[in-house]
Amino acid sequence: MKLHGKIHELPKPAKLLVGFFILTLSFGYFVGLRFVNENTNSTVNGIEEHYLGNEADEEAEIMKFKKAEKEIITTVHNHVTSMSLIFLALGGILLLTSIPKGLKKILIVEPFISILLTFGGIWLLWSGVLWFKYVVIISGILLTLTFTTSVVLILFQLFKKN
């Protein structure tokens, strides 16, 4: 079955469905990024402090404590499950686009690697592997770049003439 380029053949109601789904999904994703920034200032030290606490820092403005194991398990489980579904949906839509096949493969596979590295990295960081905070921030950045690129390409492809 040929999927490449089928997005251009979708009827207008299907294009509207996909377009509004992508816009709504993007709103949720970027609100989530705002939440991450509020909790970590989007820095490696902020990530470490958010999960491991800062009670040793007497000059900290806001006291933070190490997350409990149940909280880490819940965070990792919820994010890995929901983000896998998000990128499954995006990947499925990307399959229908007429973007170059090599780029399409990267945009489909990379998010799943970054999800594992980001949230597995949070677990490892919490477990005491402190250098993993760098992996967490790099994979999180890659995940966001992949999401944004996919969304822009899909929206462009939706309304591009054959």
C-alpha cells in the first residue's frame, strides 16, 4: 500500500480534522514545555534540583525535596505512555506526507529514542547517575525540535496543492 503523498488526496473534512488535531496537540505540548520551564528553568541544574531536591542549598529561594520513588515511577510511566501515543499519531500522519523518505524516517524514529533517553534519563538521574542530566536536556531538546518540525511539515503538507 502506497501512503507517500496521500495527505494531498484527503477530502477537506479529513484535512480539517488532521489540522485541528495537530494544532490542539501542539497547544498541549507547548503548555507542557512551559510547565517544564517553570519547574527547571530549562537548565541542567534545574533538572537535577527538580528531581533530587535542593535542601542542601541554604541560599535556595524555594526549598525542593527529592522526589519519592512512586512519583518518579508515575512521572516516567505517564510521560512515556502518553508521548509514545502522541508520536505514534504524528508518525502515522507523517507517513501520508510527500516529504523526502529519509527525513520522514528520522522524524518517525527519533522521538521514540528521545522519549526513552529523556524519561529513562530522569529515572537514572533520580537514581544517582548525575551526568545523565545532560542526556535528559539534549534528548528533550531533540524531542521538541522533532515535534515542531513534524507539526510544521504536516500543516504545510495539508494545505499544499498537489
